[in-house]
Amino acid sequence: MTQETDSSNSIIRQLPPEISNKIAAGEVIQRPSSVVKELLDNSIDAGADHIKIVIQNAGRTLIQVVDNGSGIGKEDIRLCFEQHATSKIQDMDDLFRVRTLGFRGEAMASIASVAQVTLKTKRHEDDMGYKYEIWGGEEKSFEPAAVEAGTSVAVRNLFFNVRARRQFLKTDATEFRHILKTVQQAALANPDIGFELIADTDTIYDLPKEQSMKERISGMFGKSYKASLIKFREETSYLTVHGILADPKLTKRSRGEQFIFVNGRPIQHRWLTHTILSIYDTWTGEKDYPFYAIFLEVDPKQVDVNVHPAKEEVKFEDERSMIKLTKSVVKKALNEQFLVPDVTDREQKDDSSSPRGFSSNFNFGGRKNTGSKQKQDNPVKFPSRINFDRPEKSSKKRGQNDFSKQLYDFDDQSEEQGAESGQDAGQSDRPQRMRDRGFWQLHDCYILTQTRSGLCMIDQHAAHKRIVYEKALSATEAAIPSTQQLLFAQTVEFSASEFSLLEELHPIIQRMGFNVQLMSGNTAMVSGVPADIDVGDEQSVLKSMLHQYKELDGKFDFDERRKLAIAFASKTAIQKGKKLTDLEMENLLDQLFACEEPYKDPLNKPTIEYIPLEDIEARFR
């Protein structure tokens, strides 16, 4: 017996297409780069060998992708904007052997539901093409048109009918960086296809087709990459691993140039990414990120590409074997390039503590292998500009808490004792006062000094970072920035993403004391730098600032000025491991307590720790 449902009493309703499409668009189309990705996937699947991408206002106003692929027939034009309409899946088995980038049939319907879309297309065998317009899911026009063979899709005013989504978009620079990353992924995976990227009339990329992988990489990321790339390939019955690794010296302080592809599809895989970065740890620091592009070719039946709404993640049938093989191949490629035994130390070759046949002293590209983070044989050059003009010890600064008062009262007592004995309490008597006060550097990282009632420990990097940070902030507010002019202006080449960020931050960077002239071809002329930068280090500082800024941009809700000041301070502050003189240590403390907030670095990590004398005494009871 069948029980009928009274629809009048039902609280569940079938959503109309215009609402369901917008909900689907929320999963597929998250930002302008999502549109770029879906359109690029379609162009690549259509067999294009040249793709042109035009962007206006970081994709808010216009995203246009033009290709010379197969084109779309008249009878399929309307269908391609229907939900779950696709030419790539015929039955259930096809879903488990997908070789195309697109296959769900969701993208065009999702885009058309939240934007104003104009499609122009013509098949190579047809005499006439067609123009089709659809706004917010509603058809506006469909007519014959004289167009070139291939397909052009122009997406205007993204999220024009979903105001809330539009308000959640980030700054133009951030959105454009996501678009740039998407284009980079497509261009790396398809070096046989020519790519042209134009943003607001500026040509960002003009990459010819049929390039070698090294030519493609240097064309996108800079000529300096070409001579520092390591090609590798390994084939097994289950998996083929090939790609390009960069020399560890090309590392950057922010992520963004790490690429993994499975059957030509860009993916994110945390486990594999962590594994690859851990291999580089032998040659790089903890926060250094090298360039790599790794391609995994596997039978489509062995990998599920339908586990993520945006197809950014995949699931392998045998993930452990994939990780193990990829790790082995990458490690072998790097070791062959950089792991060179130091055969000059022959006395250690018979060391019983070393594995047979290996020396216990290896040279990793000029660095000694100590089993942990490597230190260079030559001392590392750090900027150590600590102002030797001692700041006034104002009562306002000293009165911030009892600790700073104790520290300076102890110093004042030394000065008074020197005055009573007839000694000059000025600059010439500083070494004696410092010995009385007591300064020690622990592991070239921490400064120790005594107070009247305990022990003070200062993190030299965090302390100097606070000093440089406040100076940089003040510089951005000054009427005339303090700049040291370079004897010879330096031309600096940036990647496309770096240059885009440099353009956005250019006014603030200028106020900080840089004199930077933006030029064509992702280059800039640097003719002046702030006084805190050692001349000759301007390129490194500028690039490091941009990378650090990108890292902060996604983690902290600071304004641009603060984030840039933090990035500048992180690069130019003295680092842990830098040996300081007694005079430098004293001046570092003096300048620290002249700061507005001396007890925290710009990211609220402590600069100072204090141990009372009674706590120390308690440890010896």
C-alpha cells in the first residue's frame, strides 16, 4: 500500500534552478581565480595550442579567455550552460578513468549564474560562428557572428547578483596573485601550449608554445632560474615521477612556487609537500621554500580526482607507495647534484662510527654536514646597524614597569660610583661600566645582564626587530623619508607575482626610505635605500620583504603599513647567531627601552624574560 504525501503540509521544497545554481557556484566559483581555472581547463581540453587571458580589476570587472581550440557547435552552446551537462562522461566507468581536466559539467552553469557571460565560438570546419549571452542564468541573446575559429568566453561583473560574495573578495593584489598562480599551474603543466596573460593593459606573460620546461620556468619566474634547475625522471610499473627541482640557493621566505601535478592536474597534497620540503632541509633553513614542479603520471584507475569540490585534491589507491617513490626520486636527484663527499679528509675514511664506504665528513654545496641545520664555513653577514647614539633614558620609558627601572637604576649606580671616585662617566668609561653592569651573550642568540634583584635575558633578534619596526613605522609618517642614495642605481628583476605586489605597496615602500622606480618587464630601478640597509643588500631586502608580506597577509589582520614594517624588520634585524660586541649589546638595550612597546616584538612574542634572584636561589636549595 502506497502512502501519498500531502504536498501542502510539506516543509521541504525543491529549490528553483536559479537558487540551486548559485549554491553550486558557491562551491565551484569561490573567487576570480576559480573562473580562470575552469575556463583554462576547458581551453586545454579543447586542444588549443594558444590561450590568451585578459584580466581587468583583478577579475572583478572582466575575465576573458580566448583559445584556438576545437570550438563549440551550435546545438551544444546552450547545453554547455546547463547543470551537469558534459561531453567528457558517458557512463559510470568513465568517472574512474578521467583524463580531461573538466568532467563534471558544473563550471559554465555556475559561472553564468553569478556573472554576465558572453561566449563567442566557431568550429574549424564551420563557415559561421555564434555569439551567446547569458546574465545571472538568464539568456539574453543567441545569434550568428563572424568570429575566429576557437572559443572566447568573457565573464563580466563577477558576483554582480550576489553582493555578499563580492564583498568577501580580498584586495585586487591578493586576488590577482591567485589568478597568477592559476595561470602558472596551467602553463607549467602544458609547455606545448602558448599562454598570454594581460592584466589592465600590461602584458604579464607572453609564453610561446613548444617550450622546454626550463625555458617555460625561466620565462615565468626569471632568467636567474634557468641555470639552477635540476631535471629528473623515474618510471615504474605503477608510477612515473618527473619534473624540475631548483637549486636550494633559490629558496624564498614565502610559499607559492611549489607545484605538484597528477596526470597534468594541479593538486594540493600536504603529506607529499611536507616530504619534499623535509628533503630540502639538509640545505635550507626552516622557513625557506624552494621552487619545484613535480609531475606524477599514474593510471587514472589508481587515483580518484572526484573527492574535492574544486578538484584541488585527489586520493591515491596506494598513497604510501606514491609518497615513498617520489621521496626516493627527489632525494636521489638532489643528492646527485649537491651531495659530494669531501675526499680531502682521508684520515676519517676508516672511522668506525661511520657506515662502511662513506666518509663522516660530507660537503653539501660548500656547507659542512653536522647532522642538523647547516652553518656556512664563512661567517654569515648580517646587517648589524645598532645606533651608537645612546637614547635619553627618560623617566617615561623607565617607568613602564619595575624591571626597566631596575635595569637602569643598576646602571645609574655604576655611573654614580664612577663619579664619586673621580672617573669620567662619559663615553670613554663605557667598557668599565659595562663590566660593572655585566653583559654576556649566550650562544650568540641571547643577551644576559644582571639587575638589582635578578637576571635579565633578551632575545637579540626579537629586540632589534621591535626597534627596526618602530623606526620603519615612524619613517612612513615622516614628511621626508630618510634615504641613503646608491652610488650606482641597481636594476632588480622580479617575478610577476612579486612585481604585482610591489606595485600595490610602492607608495608605502617609498615612504620607508626606498627610492624605487617601476619599469616594464617586471623590473624596477633602485637608487636609494633606508639607512638601516647595508649597501649591496637592497635586492635581497626588497624581495624578502615582499615574501614576508605575503606570509603575513594571510595570517594577521594588520594594515598594509604595519605588515610591511614587520616584513622589513624581520629581514634587516640582527639575526640569532650574530656575535655582538659589548657596546652593541648595551646600545641594543638602550634603544629597546626607548621603544613604545619594548617587551614584545611586532608579532607579540616576548623580547625579554626576567628571572628574580629568589627563583635562582631556590634552585640551589
